[in-house]
Amino acid sequence: MTASEIRALFAVASRPEVVSLAGGMPNISGLPLDVVGEALRELVLTNGPVAMQYGSGQGLPELREKITDIMRLEGIEAHADDVVVTVGSQQAVDLVTRVFCDPGDVIICEAPSYVGALGVFKSYQCEIVHAEMDADGLIPEAVRQAIAATKAAGKKIKFLYTIPNFHNPAGVTLSAQRRLEILEICRTEGVLVLEDNPYGLLGFDRDPMRAMRAEESEGIIYLGSFSKTFAPGFRVGWALAPASVREKLVLAQESATLCPPQFSQMAISTYLDKADWQGQIKQFREMYRERRDAMVGALTDLMPAGCSWNVPDGGFYVWMTMPLGVNTKTMLPNAVKERVAYVPGTAFFTDGFGSGAMRLSYCYPPPDKIREGVRRLAGVVERQLDMLQTFGTAEGIPGLPIRGDEAPPTDLR
């Protein structure tokens, strides 16, 4: 087990003078805390002894029923018996990996991919094979090639891990046609799909896309979370799995925690009953759209020539590539010195790539802070480019290896 590059940034990025464009913390300032507080008060007064007791390893039945209603917004028809409540979707990733993987097994992941999942996979000694993405998400032919190369090497593929909606970190969304193509490839090749979808309801300009799980039930495990659409502090997520897999996940859950937190589950269930949760998600979407616009506008106005970025239509993240020669990992201490933080692209790969890119998060800072953070970042990048022009290197930190001559690994503009 190793610390992720994002966790290592937290101590610095949380300092008040630093504008953090690094962490993906949801902005929950818009939550109706009076409604939430009253719901929690009612829960404790009317059902406190149950809420503060142990519960089922599979999760609260009433909450699992409500989760099926939420998934229906993305076209998923499922039974509550096939839902397993977890401690955030992060634990669901861990449980699935524990159930399926042995040391040396292969997991195919997007390039780049979510750093939290990569950490889980590495902790179980899995080998990660990256498949390329572009502006329309995971490339089907790249998946086909990754499967073929892995099988040719005599290695065992356990599943494909994908974040199809408003990808973390790339910010792109897998197109509807590609979803069908990738499912067909995995069905033909006998590869399980792990669909991780914490951002699917946070699109800015359209209704939610149909989940991959809406098209396929047996060959796919779907993961969801309340962390982005309600609040991360309750730590409640879920897995929707075929019955045979579900039973194994419950056993793994009981081994890990005995049961997911009963109080958190009942609190969220009460909130869903008492509050206009769909209206609240709409407010979140509008708030994040405003922040996305602030970031993209600031990047357009302030970043030097040669930088490129995508314009996400939902979620939390922009993926930006640097001019050739700029290494975002070795540049980061210079950025922190200028009181701005980001996540280097290397955090999202396991094969050494990504030094020419960075993830920028717009979900937490207000628009004026986002613009100020981009202004500071632009100055750091300009100084790195000046060093390149003057000395032929962008290295500013003695003793650190530099791979600034590496071309960006994927075009996500």
C-alpha cells in the first residue's frame, strides 16, 4: 500500500492561503441544513435506539428500495435484493477486488483512471493494464487490444474498470454507442465490467445518460454513491450485482465491517423521504456548471499558448495537457510556493505516464477563487516555459527525475 498523490497534497492544499484546484471535495454549502437537521432530530427522537445499533451486512432494506428508484433515473431496473450498501463506493471497489482478484490478476483501466481505485488494485497486488481514452471516453478498439495482449501473455483478466460519466480525472463522458460496443466486446471475451458512477446525475445540460448496467445485467457490477449528490460525510454507497456476486460481497462486507453504518443509512433514507432531493441535485448541477464556466473561462483568458483542456459537461474535473517539456509533477512544489495546488497527471497512471498533464478540480472553490487559482497557475506555467526556452529544461527541483519531454499520453481536448 502506498499513499496517493492526492492524499499527500491534503496538508498543503487545506492551508487557507492556498487555492486548491486539487481535491474533489463536493461543495455542500447549498444543502438545506435546516431540513437535514430536522430529519436527523426526528430520526434520533423516534428511532434512535435502532439507528445507533448494528444492522444488516447487506444494508437497510428501506434504503436499498430507494436506491433502486435513484438508479431508475439512469434506466436501470433492479431489485432491492441485489443491492449491497457499502461505506462509500470506495469500499465497494475494495470488496469487488477482494472477491475476484488474486495477486497477478489483470484489471483493465482507462488511461488515466481514478487514483483511489488504482490504489485498491495495487494493494491486492493486481496488474493494471491501461486502455486509451479520447474526447468520447474509452476507445473500444483500445479495450479489444488490451484484452488480446493480456490473454496472449497468458495472464488472467478479472474485470474492466470504467467511470463512464464525467470521468475522474479526465472529465469526459463515454458516448452511448461506445457503451454498447464495449459491453459487446466484454461479453464476447468473458470480461466482467465494473461500472463506477458517482457523477452520473450531475450533468449540466441534459438528462442522465443510460447506465451501462441498464443494457446488461449479468456481466456488470454497478457502483453508486451519495457522496456527490448528498454529502460525503455519511459515507454511504452501494453495489448492484448479480445474485451470485451479491452474496460474496455481503460476506466480504461482514468480514470488513460487520455492517455498513446503520445511522448513516437511516439518516439518508429519512432525508430522501423528507427533502426535495431531486431539486437539491438540480441546484448542485447549476452550482457546478457556474464553477465549470469560471474555470474554463479563466483557462481561456490566462493560460499560455500550448496548453489544452477539455470542457466537461458534468462532474467535477478538467484535464489539462501542458506544452511539450513541462513536467507537472516536478512543477508542483513551485505551484504550491505560489499558493495554488493541482494534481499531477502521474497520479492517475501506474505505468509512469501522465507527467505532461494535470487534473484541475472546480467543484469546491467559489468562482472568484477559481479564477485567482488559475491566474497563479498560469504564472507558474509561464515561468516553466521560460526556463525551457532559456536552459532547455523545465526542472526546478534538484534531485527529482524529469520526464518533461514525454508527449501527453492521450488527447482529451
